[in-house]
Amino acid sequence: MRKIDPHDFKVARRGTSREINRQIALNLIRAHQPISRADLARLMNVRRGVASLLVSELLDEALIFEGALGEAVGRGRRPTFLYIDSRQRCVVGVDIRASRTYIMVTDLLGHQLGAVSSFQTNRDLDVLIPELARRIRQVLADHKEIGACEGVGVVVPGMVDPTGGRVLHAPTLSWRDVNVRDPLAAATGIPVHIENSGKACALAQLWATRSDVVASGNSVFVSVSDGVGVGVVVNGEVLRGRHNTAGEFGHVPLSIDGPRCSCGATGCWESYVSNIATLSRYFGRDLTEAKPRGAETATFTVEDLIARARAGDAKALAAINSTARYLGLGLASLINALDPARIYIGGEITTAWSLIEPIVRGALKERTLTDFGGTTEIHVVPAEEHPRLRGAVALVAAPAFAAPMVA
Amino acid sequence: MRKIDPHDFKVARRGTSREINRQIALNLIRAHQPISRADLARLMNVRRGVASLLVSELLDEALIFEGALGEAVGRGRRPTFLYIDSRQRCVVGVDIRASRTYIMVTDLLGHQLGAVSSFQTNRDLDVLIPELARRIRQVLADHKEIGACEGVGVVVPGMVDPTGGRVLHAPTLSWRDVNVRDPLAAATGIPVHIENSGKACALAQLWATRSDVVASGNSVFVSVSDGVGVGVVVNGEVLRGRHNTAGEFGHVPLSIDGPRCSCGATGCWESYVSNIATLSRYFGRDLTEAKPRGAETATFTVEDLIARARAGDAKALAAINSTARYLGLGLASLINALDPARIYIGGEITTAWSLIEPIVRGALKERTLTDFGGTTEIHVVPAEEHPRLRGAVALVAAPAFAAPMVA
DNA sequence: CAAATAAGTCCTAAAAGCAAACAATATATC
DNA sequence: GATATATTGTTTGCTTTTAGGACTTATTTG
């Protein structure tokens, strides 16, 4: 039950019905491809005539194409299968992180084309933008067969303004109010979309074409690495809030008297479960500050820690178990606040999931208000799936499939 | 940018455009009444002919009516003013609380008719329902002139299932999985809608017809009394989550090592800022447990405490200031998580708002991530406005004005 | 080879937005 | 006081779009 905003509404024009049904058809083809016109009509509960018209319109715009004929169902004419047209068009995803920047090319449905490449991030935009543009052109030139690039999606670990024009604040990159989109678009000649990485990851999961995802219009993506990034999906839409800064559950406290967080406050969830927090717990001292580390701590990662834990290092296991417990306690807040149908978790700590899952689940149940809250589905997204890069790609690919704005 | 759920969509039928524009027209009349057909057409950016047809349809359904002619604007024919038809139809709002149950009658726009009545709550449904039904019939009989009752809205301090059929858990009433709606509907012969009080309050603010509310499709209602109830509005819609239990920010922790909360966990926001928590702080001992209180503490309320604080009692002021600080710290979590355009606060503590506002605001700024987060508009809703009862009424009145489900 | 069945196309009717003309009414100006 | 002008609200023809059904095409089965 949505209220119509009397200051910002959209009246239905003559083409509105058509627009709505066209997008529904497009989404059904995407979800069920390959599919025939007749099946589409049945799914939509409209006459075959209407479905045919919608299909021919989508064909004209080259959003879909007719593939081979399918097998006859019983007897009778064989159906012509329809597919989303992801041929000869691609999308570039870019993930800018504090240490390295990653690039991936996919088709319009997010299927990976070629390998992920990366290079060291130079935080100076005057250096970064030209290098990024050069590498994007390079990777596109290397894959001429995949056709024209529809757009570049960029995710950053920080806040982005509602229009995507400016990165307002990215602490780990020490960026404040910088414009990445326009210079990069100018340098590449390709439209660029930028978004916070947590929101983009949530978007990517929402739009993922997996058969196992059953209508999860309410979900949360939690990315645990240097910080904790969270993206929230409500009613099939990414939660943005008034200034596009919603979703910062990483800075909701577990204990306001807890350790100091990079955001300036104390006891944020992030300050308990980030990789640095876990390592600090293991080494028994605060690693967040930029003081010179010892030979060992300088290069030691959470993955190394997990390896030690699996090898029997009790201290390592204890550090990880603590993180698991805090992870669960924080997830409980998330569940109490949002009651999502599913939680996705990404980040290095997930490689230890088999070790920590019972602890996470136990801590979660301690604080969730309801029984079904305690059993909320948790889905691990492994690093090999490149959730952030898929998020970046989704920024470009998803809008074409979105529901039209109406009423 | 909303995703179309391929398992739950609505195709546009022949009447869909009409339905959309009809609801837009209805909402614009509601927001701008009195208004002429010509002005409506200008607002909607359609031809007057279309607006006229929509209006005549709304007139046929008696959703609006034609009032007197307005003054001619410049020269030319005088406009006929249109109004929402709230004559001869009313709504009953019911607020069931642990100690007392309140009843109010309003018109379809939520304008109060007559006084608020109340009686002691008997938690036994077999007693409560007949008494409630009797009193509802009574109050309707007392106001025969206000016409037929369109529905009864009931709010309870607890969780309600998504269909509104059952109260799943209301701790302060010690109700678990009880059906209030159907017995009450049977006893009164009027349709009954039930919802959690926090969600209903948020709904009421969303639908409030006040000129000062400018397009706040993202807002939060925080009700501080025995517990902390929260209702969230996102994109003009109440946040429900998978099981209609979203919004329980009262049980997001400030410190997981904090005081025990009624929910069983420790350190919930509620356990810091509820009235009982404030009083416990003043008396220096835990009042949550049902042990016999002293003569003074038994009847002493937060309002009494505020009166003492205003009279110069330093200990009382300190207790209230503590609550204020914790209130601000919790609001910061809310802002970081949801980035609302506005926060509404209700409950007894708001009578001390002039005392505590700087402290609340200061604590809030300590933990909000962004500058604009720290300046989020906070709007106090005084008890005289009966936010919960208005919420109950909104449950009945709002659906008629809601946007149609499309795509 | 004929019957049955499914896919896809085409035609007509009803509904709704769009556009312009028309009637009614009020004010301004000469 | 007569005429011009502006505004409201209604009406009429036109176009687009969905609904429903008939028709054509293609394929399998008996």
C-alpha cells in the first residue's frame, strides 16, 4: 500500500499500459528464457495476440532475439524460442578498492567474459582516471568479438550522491566530494554509473538470474572486509534514503563503549568484525592505526589467519570465533530492523564459513526477537563470484529491465 | 528502479490507466481541496476533458462531492469546488495498551469527532472483545449524525501477522498468537484492521493531511513509552519485511553488555530509553521486575519525573538527561541505517523536549556518519494528537487512497 | 493422408487518453 | 450598456491499446 506523492507523481499516458506490459514481458523472458510467445502469453495471462505484439516490439528494439525452434510440446507446431539479446553488447565493471582496482567484462546478463584484471589503485584521480580509461579501452580492444560496450559500472567503498555524480566520502580512499563519473566518461567515451559497493552488491543479487532465488524482494547484502558494507533491498528496490546514504549498518553499535571505529564513533559493528578487527584480536593489539607493523603483521591476512585456525592454532580459532559471534549479534540487529527474507554475506571471513556458521547462527538467535527471525536464510557469496564487480555490472545492466515509474 | 518480480506481477489491463489516474486525481483532491476540475487538470498535466471524466467517476462512487462555486480567479466562469466526501461516514480507532484501551471516532480524513474515551484493558479476550464491541456500538450510537462506520482500526503494542489476522506476540499484554480481528468484526458487524502500533503511527504521519509535510516518503516514527515502538516508511510505503516484523529498532543494542531487556536480550535501545528505564535510573534500582514497589514508585510516572526536573530536582534532571543522550545515540543508528528525511518522536518523554533537545541532538551528531545525517529533521508529536489512535484510523482510511498495484 | 493440436497472425470491439471545438459564465474595456 | 476576452466545464472525433475470437501455419499421431 503505497502513498501517491502529490508533489511527485506520474500520470498514466496512452503508452503507459504498453510500457508496463513490455517490461513484464522482458522480465519474464529474462527469467524463463528460452520461452515461446505462447508460453509468455500463458504466464502473463493475456491473449497470444497481445504477447506477440509485445514480443515484436522487443524484437524491433533488439532487446530480445528469436533463436532456434524448440521441441514440440505434444503434437503441433514447434515454438520459436525467445532470448534476451546479450550478443554483441557488453558491460564493464570496475571495483575501486583501497589497495587494488579490479576490472571485469560481462554480457548484459552479467555472464563473465574473459578474466578479471587488476592494478594498484592510485588515489590521485589525475593518475587513476587515465590509467583506468586506458585499461578499459585495452580490455575492450582485447575482446572485439563481444561487441559494443553499453556502459561502465563503478563501485567504491564509500558514499555516493543520489545522482551518482559525486563520491561524497570514501574514507579508505581518502576521497571527499570528488567526481569520478564525468572524467571517466569523458576519457572512455562510454556512459559511467557509480554506486556504493554495498548497494551495488545488493542490486546484483536482486538481479541475479539464478533459479534458486524465489522472489526475494527483501534481502540484505553484508560485505565484511576492511570495513563492513551493507546494501538493503526492500520491495525489489535498493534502499537509498533521503541522501542515498541508507544501509550503513556497519556503524550501528554493538557496544557504544567498544573499540574506536574508523568513522570516529566507538563500538560500531564494523569495529568488531572487520578484517582488521579480527587480526587485531589475534595479535592482541590495535592494527587500525598506521603505525609501523612488525614483519609478520604487515602482510598477514585474514585468509592466513583462517588457514592457521584450520591447522589447529587455538588462538587463531578463538579470534575467528569471536568475530563469528559479533557477526551474528550484528546480523540480529539487521534482522530485527529489516526482517529480510534472505541475507547474503561476502568477504574473506566467508572462507571460514563451515567453521563459524554454528557460532554465527547461535549468536544471531540470542538477539532476534522472533523464531522466524532466528532462522532467516543466510547465503554465502564466495569471493570467486566477484560480488562487487557483479554489482558494478548490475548498475549498467539492470535499468533496462526495471519496472516503469507509474502513479 | 524497482525489479519486477517474475513470480508476482500485475499486467496492465484495459482499465489500469484509468485506475492509476483516478487514484492520482483522488490524492490531488485530498491534498489540495477545495480544487476545481480545471486546476486538477493543470496539476495532472492532462486535458480538462480527461480530468472531468475522472472526476465524474469519483463523484459516481461518492468518494468526492461538489461543493459551492468558488470565486472567479480572473474573469470567466466560476469553478465548482471538489472535496473528499467525508460526510456521513466515519472510522473508529482503537488503541489497546497494557493498562488502558482507548477509542476515538474520526471522519475519513482523520479529523476527530467527539472525545477520546477509554477503559481498563482486560487481557482476557473473552472479556475484552465483548466490552470493546459494546463500547464501539455505544460511541457510534452517541454520534448518529456522523453516519455509517467504514471500519475499525486497532493498534496493539506487538507483532501482527502480514494479513492482520493474528497478533503473534504482544509481550506487555502477554498475548501469543491470538485472533482479535475476526471476533471483533463478528461482534460489531464492522470490518476490522489490526496492526502494530509503531507501523500504524508511521502510516498515520505519512497520510496526515498537513501542509507542512513536503513529500516525505522516507520517514520514521519512534514511540517511546513502556517500550520503544518504531515504524518505518520507505518510498511512501510502510516497511514490513518478510514477516511484517520489520522496524524493531527498539531491540537494536546500544551495548550488548547493557541492562537486561524485556525481550530477553541485553542492552537493547529500549532498555535504555523506555519510561521504566528512565524511572529505574532515577530510583537507582530495577523497576522492570514485577516485585512489589514502594508507595512512591508504584504510581510515579515519567511525567512526574519531568515535573520534578523542571522544578529543579537535579537527580531527576540527570535521569532524564541520560535518557536523552541514549535516545540520541539510538536515533543515530536509525539515521545511519535508513537515512530518513524526517523522524517523528512520540511518547511521554517528548513533554520534556525543550529540556532534552540539545542533548538528543548532540548525542545524535556523535554517531551519525554524515553531516546531513546529523541534521535530520526531528518532529515531536505531542500526546494530544493521539498518534496511535490516528494510526489505527489510518489503517482503515488510507487504503482507499493508495496507489494501485501495477507491474 | 486425415485428424488433432499448438504457435502465431489478423481483425473487430471496447476502453481510455489526446486534441480541439463548443457552451456557459464572469470580468474588463470602450 | 455593448462587446471583447478569459476561464470553466462538456462534448465530439481520433488514435492507441487491450480483449476476444477467427484464421493460417506447422507438426505430430493414428
